Amino acid sequence: MSTFMRDTETISMGAALSVVLIGPNEERRRTIAKAFSGPQSRIGREFSEYPTIDDLGQVLDDDDHDVVLVDLDPDPEAALDVIENVCASNGSLTVIVYSARTDPELLVRCMRAGAREFLTEPVLPNAVTEALVRASVRRDEVRRVKKTLGKLYVFAGAKGGSGVTTIASNFALSLAKDCGARVALLDLDLHLGDAALSLGITSKFSTADALENTHRLDSDFLAAMLTKHASGLCVLPAPDSVSSHSPTRHAVERLLRVAREDFGNVVVDSGANPADVCLALFDAATTVYLVTQVSLPELRNANRLITRYFSGGDQAKLEIVLNRFAARSAEIDEAAVTKALTRPAKWKIPNEYAAARRAQNTGTAVVLEDSPLGRAIREMAKAASGQMNLQEKKKRFGLFR
């Protein structure tokens, strides 16, 4: 039996390739869909017009599809834009183009845009089989070498001024410095984010630059935008000026995926973003740290966020952080706090306003100093990295529980 026949048998017996079909002409789309429907492949999704990169969001970011099949003829320029967007955003997808034309120049342009197969109409069964065999081999190879995504720690606040940035940036720095981990900090508070300021660093680039250039966003592009702190922490800060950019869910998901492919740990200061962006962050997160203070407005907001985003199966990933906590002066008792949060707080960060203010004004991270505030955040980082065993937890947290 020839190698090709063995490969054909393998693809027929294995999982069928999922095909995304893009074609504005309904008659042509039905014809090509029939050719690609069978034991070797199935049509997983169809577009009746050439989609934008945002329309392609889920197709580009999930692992449910293997092939993108594009009809070139209705509008070659628009089709080429789609091919380029797909290939630039997700190199694991195999792009196949079909056309009634045999223009060599157009063929070259398709290949330069990233297409791997060019089928000429009428599309013959053997040509489809051969293209699918190559796509299947490529899919398997991509899966073998694909990197395991790093952990994602998302910090969100119940109210502005809760102290999210201070905790998130120092948590990230502690992970990088004390836990031997490769860590990236992404500041998604595009309007008033100041994670870079709290760490005493400046940068030419920001998260807005990454989110506005998702068609270029890959490992090399992200690496060029990151600024490295002396601790080894890599930071992508918020813009220096108030940004008018409103990130899409697709753009945020793309940034998270690229960062997690390169870093074992990614820490996000979530800022104030639309509900669909928050949902994308929370869905992808390994752990979500909801930061609140013991006050009626913040506890009410925390309850609303928990009810909205964590009332289902994601409850286990949520950890409550009570910031600026002072048990003796609290006007709301612990039972009421637990009831409002629907669970006990996991972390209680001591109230050390002077130390936090000094760190902000000097650009020196609080975890670099020996203070109750710095120690509490370092303990959070050690727990996240698995370096703190149960006995240490009981001993060190006895004063705060």
C-alpha cells in the first residue's frame, strides 16, 4: 500500500477535519460544501459573506476548527484580506482557496497571504482528498508541538480604588522574583491604569497597541512591546494618556492566548471593561481574585459581580481578597461580610496605607520591603505557585482568619 493510501485510510478512520466555509455565492457554497462533507471532513461553520477579523474571533481563537475554505471568485481582494487575517492570527489553521480561475499571479498572491492549497473548479474528489490528507498531517503535527498555555491570574475590583493595581502588580512581581516563574503583567485598565507607575517603570508601548494590532500580534510582536522590570517581570502597561480604544472580546482573547503561550504565568489587572470582555477574562482565568474592602458599597458590588459571573460552574476559581482589612475597626462583622460575598474571604490584606502610599510615590514595590502588607501579597503568590504547604498556611494566616 502506498504512503498516500495509508494516509488516506488514517484520515478516514480518525476524527474528521472541521471546515469553516466562507463564500458569498450561495450556489457555489452549496457545491463546495457537498465536496467537503463526508468521512474525512465536515462543515463546522459557514459565512455567507467575507468576515472581518472580529467576526472571525471565535474561529481564530478556539481549537474546534482545522481548515478554512475560502471562495476567491466573488471578490478576490476581500478574500485575500480574509486569508491574510486568518493566517496572521492563527497559524495552526490550514487555508484552502477554491476558484474557477487559473490566474498564476492570483495563485502567488494567495500563497503569499498564507493559503496552503489552491483548488480549481470543477473541484475533483481526488484533489479534495489529497488536500485533506495534507491538512490532517499538519493538524496532528501542530498538536504535537503546541505549547501548553500558562496559568492566568485575573485581578478585578468591586469598586474603583479598591487597590487592585497595587495587589496585582506586586503579586506578579513576587511570582517573578521569589517563585522562579516567567511572568507577564498585562494592564487592561486602558483609561487610567497605573501598574507601570507602581513598579517604577516606563514603556514606549501599551496594551492599547497590542489590542489595536491583533492582525500582527504574535510572540515576536508581543515580546517587542514588553518592558522588563529588574525582578525579571515583563510588563505591558496601560497607555500614558486616556485611551479612547474599546477592546473587543476577540482582541483580548488573542492577547491572552499569545501571552500564555510564551509565559508560564500571566497576571491581568482587568480594569473597567465591557461585560463581554470581563466574561472572556473570567472564563479563561486559572484564578480570579476579586478585590474588595469592607464597606457597604463595595460588598454590594462584589455580590453583584459574583452573582453575575460566578454563580455557575466557575465558583471554584474565584478567591475573595479583603484589602485594607482591620478586624478591630470593622463596622461590618465577619458573618455579614461572608453572607454578602456568598463565601468566606480567602485573603485578608492588612491595612497599611502609609506603606502603600510610600511605595506608589517612590515606585518601589511593596513586596520588596519587609512589611505585613508585602508579606501578605507574597504569601498569595507562593500559594498560587504551589510553594506554600498546608502547614505554612495555617501558621502564617492564623492572625488574619
